[in-house]
Amino acid sequence: MNILQIQEFIEEFLKKKSIQDVSTQITKGEIMYSVRMETNIFEELASKVLDRFKYELSEYTMFLHDHYHIDRITDNYEIIHAVIAYQVSETVWEFYYQDGILDVAKKTGTVAGETCYLYKLELDSSEDNLEKNLEKSFDDWLKTFI
């Protein structure tokens, strides 16, 4: 990740808002700003940084990514499969097995009891019905896994 791009983006934002009393310190890949601003301006800055750099920051902010839960349950509401798909770039989704009856760890090499990476899916950004495509993709993968 190019931390300088984020630094330049923040500094440009502060200039546009006429905020001049800023102290910056960069050490070991960290940017530390000491700045006084109104809460609404800070929230705007945070939102713009996350929107602009959401893919660059993905390894640090996976929980902020668009994601989709896929669950397969029995009539008694017992989990058969629980999967989560994370959008890691504009057109790419990664699928992770969270819970269920499959012993995914044996076939994927991941640690048992942990979330297991399954596969990556690239979708055309113009495709409609994202949820349907993600669900179908998992069902298709499941057929090949079993």
C-alpha cells in the first residue's frame, strides 16, 4: 500500500477545509496526525478516506468491506453451511467457510475451527442481481466440493 497517497489525500482535504494547525509524524508505515477539527469534518474525512482507499486498506479493514452471508439450514434451523463472501475489489469476491458439516480444512489446508478460504470469484460489474450470482456461485462450488 502506498501510504504517501493517503497522506497526500488527507493533507489536500485539510487544505480545502482551511485547517492549518496540523502536526504530522510518520514512523514505520504509520501516519499520525494531531489536528483539531469539528466532529462532522472528521467524520467527512474518515468517510472519504475509506471510500477512496477501501481496496488499499482492505487487509486492515476487512470488516468494513461489502460482504454477503450465505447460509444453508435444515427445516429445524440447524446450520448445514455458513459462508461469507467479501468484496475485495470492484469485481472480485472471496468466499470463506465459517461453519457447517463439511470438513473444509482437510481439503483446503486451513486450520480446523477457523474460517477457511474457499475460492475467489470475479463478476462483471454490469451484472444484475449480485446476491443471486453469489448464491449460485457457492452452490456450484459446493457441487464440485462434495
